[in-house]
Amino acid sequence: MNENLMNFINSTPNAYYGVQNIKNYLCQKGFIQIYENEDWHKLKEGNNYFVIRNDSSIIAFKLRNNNGFNIVASHLDSPSFKIKVNADMSVEGVNKLNVERYGGTINYSWLDRPLSIAGRIFLEDKRGYHAHLINFDEDLAIIPSQAIHINREVNEGIKLNEQIDMSPIISLQNMSLQKLIENKLKKEGIIFEKICDYDLYLYNRDKAKYIGANKEFILGPRFDNLATTFISLESFTNSYNKTSAVFCAFNNEEIGSLTYQGADSHFLLDTLTRICEALNTNFYTTLNNSFMISADNGHALHPNAPEKSDPTNHVLLNRGVVIKHHTNYTTDALSSTIFKGICEKAGAMYQDFTCRSDMQCGKTLGGISNSHISIPSIDIGLPQLAMHSANETIGAWDINEMYKALNGFYNAEIIMDKDTINIK
């Protein structure tokens, strides 16, 4: 599975391509695409479906007895730099792009790396307006650092100004972003009258690879959160399911999910409601027999800064799935007990994470989704180092542990009857 995960990472520069790759994968597995602007009463128990919102979020589901939903939610976006409108700039003949920070990037990690551009553009032609995905898929840009000779304090700590220091250079010739896009489209044989607008992002061209004396680590970009997304997708498609299974991959978690396709939208609520309506089952009864896993990566103990981890809860690479406990997370004793029981039945290793009391953990899409869909939920993830860096590190052996845990969850029937819980 590790090689398949790395291939997914390498072919997924951002959420738009994440949805495209997942869609292609689901279609190969026999899933049926449905659309939000059509009637869903054609849905049938036993069939498998998926729905896409705004090209960048996707929900897939397997309809079974519909006594409840087993849901795993993850996100497709990663910290990056978004290209602004009217992005062209020039300094002494060096053409640059005007960009803005997307999410909590570790800025210095983006310096001196081979970068490219990918995302969505809107074109106008005789048919009207339509979206088109574009990926330059070449070493196109670089954000150069300043040499130590002109910045003698660089190793004493440096604050990078995102407007001044993080602009990527692309050419010494008179080459605008508009011209780059036009040339790319012409090479692809795309006929259009006008480029209307774009949602374009820089991405790190480094490839995921094994690291370590025994290949026990994997280094690469966008592990937060494409790694967990891929594992949950594999777990979902390979499960046999006693109850209806739901796979969610949202966009915009890194910027608060405040979009109509994000976890703070009604996308999941709308989908579950329409499933119940189509199958003529009670929405509230079904919801109260459901369980949700919010799968987003967690922090492993840093070997050069062990004092920044909680003193009694040390998360280590290759020691299994992280169960994330914090007042900002959805995990409680109920959901943790259920998930640990699932892991034990599946033979999956797990470990507990808590944040130091003098540090603050961020919010997750689990809590955001639960503001609309109120069901028992837990926050879990892969342990990793250097979260939000241009390159991150995960444990090679943790991937199978996460797969076993999530596949076990999708195959489980969780029965919460009055004061008793059973997992079948």
C-alpha cells in the first residue's frame, strides 16, 4: 500500500486533483456519480455512489441497511501559496508571481525548491463557461533564499515577509501567467475564446520517498492530509460493510472550512438527509445510530525537541494510529472506548496524544462537521514530523496500522442500546 500512497501523493498537487483522482478510482470500482441538482429518489440499497461539490470536495457512500452511518472524514487541501489575480510582477527583468499564503505554511521550507502550478481555470467558449483543471507538471518556479553573504543573521532566526520574500520567480523573458496558461492549453488542444478566472496554487515538486536505514520513514509533501485521505479511501472501498459507509474528503480545512464545499458547510448534512429521504428512513433515528471518525494527522514526538511533547503521552512514529485528546477535539471517553475496541478487534496498534497544557491545539474538521451533524465522533491521525512543512515525515509502518483500524471501523456495526455498547 505504501507505494500506492506515494503515487497518490505525487499525482495530487491540490484538492482539485485530489477529487479528480478519487473520482477516477471510484469509477473503476463501480461507483455511480450523482449530482446535487438532480432527484436522488433513484438511489437503491446495495449500490455505491459519490457526489462532488465545487470540483474540490467529494462524498462517497455505500448504501446498506441504513440503520446508521459509519463516517470517516478527511481533507484534501494542504498549506501552500495561492496565486493572486493580476499576478504578474517584474524586478529588473526577472518575472515573478504575486502570491498569498494559503493555510499555516512553514515559509522557509518552501525556499529553493522546485515548484509548479496547478488548479482550476474557467474558460469561455461557444458552449458557455466551464471549468478545466490545469497542471503544468514541470519545474516551473522557485522562491530563492538570500545568500548568507547578504543576510548574515539568517542562522540566528529570520522572519520572512510573505509579500516581499515569498514571491516565486518564473522567467527572465517577457512571460506572463496568462501567456503560460494559453501555451499550456494550446499544447493540450483545448479550444477556447477567453480565460475568465482561476484558482491556481504553487505546489512542491519533490516526490514522496523512503528515508532511513531500514526504510522506516517516508518523506514527502502534502502528507497532511492526503496520506490519511488515501488510507481512508482504500479502507472504504475494500470494506464489506454491515451498515451504510460514508467517505468524505473536504476542501479548505487549512483555512477554516468556511466555504460551501468545506466541512463547515451543509455538504455532509445535505448528503445524509437526502440519502434518508431516498430510502424512506428516519433521519434522526439513523443519525443516532451513527459514528464519525475525523482523520487528520497528529504530531509525533520530535527527537530534537522532546520537551515540547506532553510529559505522559508520547506519540512515536511507527507505533500506530494516534487518538487525539484535547478540548478542541471531538474525542471523549465514549468515542475513544469504541475506537480502541475496533482497533483491538482489527489488530491495529494505537497511541494516545494530548497537547502540553501550555500549548494550544488547532480545531479539526471533526468538530466543525459536528456543529451540523451531531453524532459521537473521534479525532485520529497518522503520527508525523514537520507538519505544514513543504516536506513532512511519516512512519512507513503506520500506514498499515491506520488501514486496519479504518477498514475495521467500516466493517463494524456499532450498537449503542441504552446504557450498553457492542461492536459486531
